[in-house]
Amino acid sequence: MAEEWKPQRPIRMVLGYTPGGAADAVARDLAPQMEKVLGQPVVVDYRPGAGGAIGVEAVANAPADGLTIGLIDGAPLTIIPNARKVSYDPATSLSYLGIVSRSPLAVLVHPSVPAHTLQELLALARAKPDGLSYATSGIGTIHQMSSELLQARTQVSMLHVPYKGAAPALQDVMAGAVKVSFSTIAPAAPFVKAGKLRALAVTSDREVALLPGVKTVASQGVPGYDSEGWFVLAAPKGLPAPIAAKLNEALNAALATPAVQQKLAEQGSNTEPSTPADAAALVQRDQRKWGEVIRSQHLKFD
């Protein structure tokens, strides 16, 4: 039996975003739990910029010794590489360690919109192409791509209004300045409960506890539709198998703790044990899916 790997120095967890956001919250929940298995501190290293791509570059260029890992979301792995040139190849520049979490979105409307189901919203969009505007947290995000996937599958056309973050996007939808939003669920759920927003659908293949009774897009006449934000844990390419196995063990142990599960549930995310192969397959699937959408919808993120 191969000897179990034990890190001799602190481990750096690279994050391609600034402190204080959703990615930072996941990292800060994960790191102390992984430390219990690894026996060394796990220190978050912020490398923001280029939609997360700078963080991916930092991981891809690090030594494959297990002392550098990256908490990476889908955008710099599956969306950005389909839209512009990057210095890394998601398929070959990294060693994937496991899936951290998956986070569905909600299709929301201002209460004045005369639509109480997804099909009613699509009927409004068909009646007046580009007459409905939708807000997202930015260009090239999973929020925009979820809408573009829906438009491609249903042959409707809505006008994208990108914001610099989820909070201002939600505020303008609640004010009625924009009528539709594709939003992260956790910040939107209280406003749905208060009647300030109406939730028509969730983008995952299953319903979400934070929005009870809200049906999936797929169950409302768009079979096969599935769009979620997610995080994976990755390391540089060429990571030795014993190191990958230990890091995967630490990840799954952290995700199994009630504290982490509760925090992720509060964010509208879900998690379950996964393997490095599961993570690599997820990246490959979404890179192919979003590439097809970007080409079919003629999207430019410049």
C-alpha cells in the first residue's frame, strides 16, 4: 500500500475573487475543516481579477506538490475560455480534486409582470422580442448564461442588462426598472417571501428548499434544462495520486460536517461526496455546453 501523504507546510487555497463575497464565504467555511484532516493550516490566498481567471493561472503555474490548491467556480473554467484566449487549458492545466458545491439560480420577476409560470413569461417574451429586459450580476456570469441557455432552448429573445453585482441587480428588479432577473437564490429568497419578487422557476434539475413550491425550468416545458453555478477544488496538473487522494479525503470530510452543510444550505447550495473524476467530468460537460450556447447566441464578452 502506498504511504499516505502528509503535508509538511501550510497549504495555500487560491481564490480568484476579493474577500467578502460568496466565494470567500465558501473558502472560509471549508479551510478550517480541511485542516483537521490535513494537519496543517489552509490559508486563503486572494488573487482577484479577470473573472476568476487570474486565480486559475496562479494554481496552474504552481508546483504540483499539494501545497497549492484552488477553489474555482465555473466561469473561468467553462465560460471565459470559450469567449477569449486564456493562458491555461481547463482540460489539461489542472488536477481536479472534487466538487465543492452546486448552486441553482431562480428566475424572478417584478410583481407587476403578468406571469405566474415560466411558460407565461416565455409567452410575453415571444409576443415582443427584446421587449422584456433581464438583470444579472454581470457579463459572462452563470446568471447570463442561464438566461441565454433558456432563450436558445425556447427561441425567445430578452434584453440583457448586466450589473456590477447581484445586489444592485435585485434592487432594480424590485424597483421595477428591470422586469426579470436570473439570480442567486439565497439573497433573493427573503424578497420572494415578502412579496417584493415573484419566483417562477429554479434552474437546477431539482426543486430548492429555500423556494418551496417553485418548480424547475425543466418541469415547465423545457426538458433537459439544467444550469447551476458550482465550485470545484483543483491543483496543478501532474499531482501525484497519493496527494490527490488525501486532498479529496479532506474535502469530502469537510463537506460532511454539519457546520459546512448548514452554511452551504443557507446559501442555497447543495453538496455531496465526489471524486476527482466527477469534478473533471463536470468541467468538461459545462465547457462544452456553454461553448455551444456562446456560439449559437453569438455572445461577446468584451
